[in-house]
Amino acid sequence: MTGIAARLDTVGARVAAACERAGRAMNAVTIVGVSKGQPAAAVIAAVAAGLTDVGENRVQEALPKIAEICARDITPRWHLVGSLQTNKVKAALELFDIIHTVDSERLAEAIARHARQPVPVLLEVNVAGESAKRGFALADVAAAAWRIGRLPGIDLVGLMTVAPQVDDPEDVRPVFRALRELRDESCLRELSMGMTDDFEVAVEEGSTLVRVGRAIFGERGAPTFQGAGEA
């Protein structure tokens, strides 16, 4: 697992360089190491190398992995970065510290019903309007945020997006910029945007949470569960 430490250092250096180019402080960005399809041992190695935040895409995959890691008294902050079904909300709230992918008011209401304390959440926004992706349309975010932010049990902290897959990361800069402008208008603090192939551009455009999987953990085998929260 020594390769994980080296790759994490490289990602940290790339984030720091992007912050410098944008005139931002390095501590303004949190690296979320997305361990979809990776064994618990890989997460343990990453945390030992300095990773503080870990993302998972699916409740089913996360449950045994988090249990194994917590049994060793290893306690990173756990992020749910994949789609969440309403029938998995109760289980998700037992596992995750923050949920990035609230893509409907119905889901937000389900979280509020099961929450024992305010749950930090981000609204997933389909900035590019892709038919295959979930999330709020840009034009609907302000009204949805107003309503969701007033639900008991919800701590609305920011916005999240999955940018289109492109060959040149510069092509998705307008997507990240649009979400940052919307975040600013909404007076929220967090922006979850940027993955392995485009996180540097996302940082330059204001991301506070980058969801990085392959660049930290390396290529994975075929995962048991599918999701779109990281790449």
C-alpha cells in the first residue's frame, strides 16, 4: 500500500499548486479520497498517510468496510458521494457524516424525518443539463435550497456537481464556474466538484471538496456497486 501514500502526496501537491494559481489557501480545499471498489486495507493505508476524509458511493458497500475500519479505531470523516435511495436513508445516516448527493426535495424530506441531529448535506446540481444525470436544474436550486434549508434535521452546507466527461478538463471550467457563482448567490460555504480527471480546474474555480478516487487508490477492479460520484 506504499503507492497510496505517494499518490496522496502527489494529489496534495497538485491541489496546492491549483490553489496557488487561484490565490486560494491550501486549507480551503479538502481532499475526499473515494474508495469505491477498494478494500478496507487501502483506506487504512490512505488514512495512515494523512487522508482525513473518505467517500463511498453506496451504502451496501460502505457498511462492512466502515465497520471493519472503525473496529480498528480509525475514524476518518465519511462522505456519501453516490446516489442515495430514500429506502436507504436510515442506514446512510448511521454511516456517513455528510451527504453530497441530495438530488430532490423528497430525499431531503426523508433525511429530515430520520435525522437525530442536523445532517450536513449538499444539493446535487445537474449544471450541464445532462439527461443521464440526476440533480436539480440550475434554475431550480434557489427555491429548493430555501425550502430544504428550513427542514428540521437538515444542515444545508453547499452544492455538488458531476461534470461531463471530456478529453480536456478546460472544457468543464464553465460548469464549475456556474456552480461556484450559484453557491455564492445562495450564501453557502461548500462546493463539491472535481474528480481525478478535472480536480485542478475545479479547485481553480472554487471547489472546497474534491472527490478523488483513482489518483489516490489506483485503478480498481470491477466494483460490486455502480455509482457516479467519483472518477
